[in-house]
Amino acid sequence: MNRSYVVTGGGRGIGKAVVEHLLGDADTVVAVERDLAELAWMAGHPARARLIGVTGDAADETVAARAADLAQAAGPLAGWVNNAAVFEDASLHSATTGHVLDLIAANLDAAVVGCATAIRRFLAARTPGAIVNLSSHQARQAVPGCLPYATAKAAIEGMTRALAVEYGPHGIRVNAVAPGSVATERYAEFLGSQGPAAAARVEREMALIHPLGRVAQSREIAAAIAYLLSDCAGFITGATVPVDGGRSVLAHDPEA
């Protein structure tokens, strides 16, 4: 039987790579994205009939419910990927406490809503299922200014472990993936804003902090996520898997 998946932040970067990886030969994927323009690439995709776009905030329970409804109408819901994120630095000495808390919520709320929606649907259908949450190397290896993002990602890792324990008896697996730097559109835009000399310096530094000598490709993160969703990972739950080219092991970060 054909399966269905939901991927939040599925319009670009890692999310888009996950959507394309999960399509396979027969499955349906629902991509949730804030900006409708980020889903324009779906129109010309060879598997367009199995691609469903939902525009809205992944932290909105109504949006999450709509995504789940569309997925289940296409086939049994097998997996949910909480990838949507907000990238904005803030420090306690210069930003208001309220702004910092809002930024933490902007990254944490969508993951909580996604997990809640997926778990309730799995339980109601009495079917097993898998959830993968996107964390970051910054959850354990912070850099100055990353307080909101690092705090939210650390919370997501804690939530991943708690949900794995509580819902494992129901056949629901919950894991997280923690990437290092990834060559997404956002990364390319950052390099493009630096000028040739500065961009070259950034790429040299990125090579130095990843033992494999480069940043990841989005498809490499997507492959790890797809594995954790698959039956091949049927005995893995509560884990945070670093997919960072060894960055967290080397623990040397010029960004600091």
C-alpha cells in the first residue's frame, strides 16, 4: 500500500531534499511552507501527482491538521519530518527578553505541533509511525549569538527522547538529526553576500571545521532522515544522529 509523509519547511533546502527523497516510486509527500512561492518548483516536478503543497505556519495546529488530512487521504500516514526553522541570532545583553523567547518559540513550537499532530493521527489509526525532528550541531556546540536557536534545538532533542519513551509501546519511533553546515540556498545566499575573497575564506574555514573537508549537501541530510523513517531503522528511537561530517567530534569552530 502506498504511504504518505508530511515535511514542514518543505519548500527549499533540506526540507525540499527530504520531500524529493521520500517520493520514491509510489508514496505521497505533503510539504508545508510559509511562503507559497517556495512551492513553485512542484509545478514542473515529474512526480507532481504525488506532491501536495500546504501554505501556512507549521506551528499553527489548523495548518498541521490540514497537512495530516491531505496526507491520510492519499495513503496511510507513515512519517512526519519537523524541519521548519527560523534563523535569527539574538543575545541577552542586546535583545529584549521577550524577543529572545519569541525566537525560541518560533523554532520550538512548530516541532511540538508537528509531533502532537503526527502522534495523535498514528494513535487514532492504530498504526505505527515515525517522526524525525531537525536539530543542529548548535544544540551541543553553541556559538555567540545563537542562544535562541541553540536553546530551541536542545529542547527539541529533549522532546525527541521523551516522546520516544512515551510512545514507543505504541510502535511510534521518534528520532532527531543534527546537521552541521549544509549547502542550502540560504548558505549560497550568504556566500554571495560576502564578496569573492570573503566567501573563499568562509569556505576554507568550513572545510577546516568538518573533518570530511566540506559542508554537507542537502541530499545527504535527506538520506539520513529517510533512513530513520524507514523500516530499516525499526529499532532506532530516541536518538539524535549527528550528520555533520564530524564537526561535533572535532569541536573546533572558527565561528566562535
